Amino acid sequence: MRLPNTQPGECACSALRSASRAVTRLYDEELKSSGLLATQYTLLSSLERLGPLTMSHLAQKTVLDRTTLTRNLRPLDRAKYARSVIGQDGRERIVEITEAGRQVLRSARPLWQSAQRRVGGRMGSLRIQKLVGELHKLVESVGREKLELQKNVSDRQV
């Protein structure tokens, strides 16, 4: 489905980025006393949920490029909340949450839940649930399209 021609202020990318910044600020505000930023909480949650992953797989699962992922992991590594070790083949790094990371995540969870309630209070919990579902579908769809484009490019190079 194509979006109709719109003015710059109506751009889907612009609207999504603005919403992301506003919501991130709200989560950062709630999480402040834990010492975590929303991006760090999200990464630790992903590591807790998914278990140890290569940098490539973690980047893929969190929809981050490796440079951004590395930059976001650095303070977690310094704080001993996450660690990375060289994988078996010696080429890839494996990232995992530490016990200290699990503890800070547990202590930050009520703050995160408070942020969730605040966001839900802005639009209503049901609308937020639907929005999150639609955003997940969008990420999946864009990811599939990117893979298809990469395949087409590599097919042309052969």
C-alpha cells in the first residue's frame, strides 16, 4: 500500500521519528533513578529474553546497525551489566547479560512499568497494544523488503 503524496510534516518517517523521540524521553525520565537509559533497558531486556547472541544476531533482533549497537553496549559493558566474549570461531563476539545486569533490570522494571502506564494513559492501553502490534508488522515488512533488495543486488552481481 502506498501512502498518498503528503507534505513534509505528514511524512511517515518524520512522524515515527518524532514519536520515538518523545516516547524515549518519557521512558528516560521514568528510568532515570535506575541509571539506565531507555535504549540500555531495551538492550538488557533483549539479552535477558534472547540469551547470549552474536553481535550480528543481536543487531538484527534489535534492528540496530552494528556501529550503533556497539556504541549502546559500551556503557553496559563498563558498568558490568553486559559482557562480550570472542565466539568459538574467533571472528564473532558473543554478547550476554551479566548477573549485575539482571539485577539492575529487575530494579528498573517498576520504573519501566510506570513509563508503560504513562504511555498507555496518553492513548489508552488498547490503542497502544494495537499500535505496538502494527509497528512490529511494519518492522517485519521493511526487513523483508530489505532482504529482497539485497538478494536482487547480489543476483545482479553474479
